[in-house]
Amino acid sequence: MINRKFFFDQVKASLFTNSLTPKQVQGLNAILDEWEANYAQQDERWLAYMLATTHHETGRTMQPIEEIGKGKNYPYGKKVKQDKKPYTDTDEIFYGRGFVQLTWYENYDKAGKKLGKDFLHNAAGVMELTNATKIMFLGMTEGWFTARKLSQYFNPTTEDWLNARKIINGLDKAEDIKNYALKYKASINHSPAV
């Protein structure tokens, strides 16, 4: 179990300029709860990297958000699938939403099937805190987004904080996310036993 008091004291000081809003605490707790319930036997570096990804992708709100511009200048911001063929079975547009900015028809479909939800007809459903949390965990551990997953970058023989960004988005802001992740890791790894 993660010592929440130690964790929050540390991240507040190192990542949030000594202040956390109730919504930030809620988002952080949702991620820690999912970890403890379903992933605690995994490498804690995975958790640190997911926290850092959320930190970056949500602009430090630690809440699921919608992509600025709603995909306006990107193919996924139109009614087409990844193969560029149009879809007609829903009026939804599958721009970035959630903790990891889930995009594309196919990814919303996959997330819906995995969670037993209909995100093809309710794309905003990926914004619900529980759904956004599960999508991030499943997507980053199973390699949904770019076919790369956490176990490729963090395992008994590998620790690659920089290239782990390829799980989500090439190397965009990889150095920043690496730095956030190392601060989250210190907040987890040095937690005194509960």
C-alpha cells in the first residue's frame, strides 16, 4: 500500500508548488486506487510513469480533459477511421479525451469493448474519472495507443524514462515527462510502510 500522506506531501512540494486542489487530489487518488486494486504487484515505475503522463496530458489538472481544438486540424477530428474510410454508424467525433487523450474511432471502440461501455455513441463517457483511469491503465499496459507498452521500458533489465513516451506520443515532451515521473517515483518508493 502506498502511504498516501507521504505521497501527497511529496508531490505537493515537488510537482504542484505546495498546493493541491480537491480535484487534483481526487484524480491522483483515482489513479492510486486503481493501482492498488489491480496492479500493485507490477513495477512501481509503471505507476510513476502513468502519473507523469496524466500530469502532462491534463495540464496538471489530474482530471480527464478534452483536447483543445477537438481535433480540428487532425484526421481523427473528422468522421473517418484510421484507414481514412468514413464511418456512418455514429455522429460522434473521436478527438482526444481523458487522461491520455484517447483518439480515433478504433480506440474508442476498443476501450468500450474492454470496459463494457458504448463509447462509439457516447464518446464523452471516456471522460468519466473511472473510465479515464481504466483506459489509461489498460492502454499503457497492453499497448493500445502505439503498440508500445510499459513493460518494454520498465522491467528487470530496462529503465528507460525518456523513450517510454513512445507509448503515447513519440518523443513529444519526453524530457519533461521523464522529470515528472522521477518525482512521482520518489514519492512512491520512499513512502514509509503503512
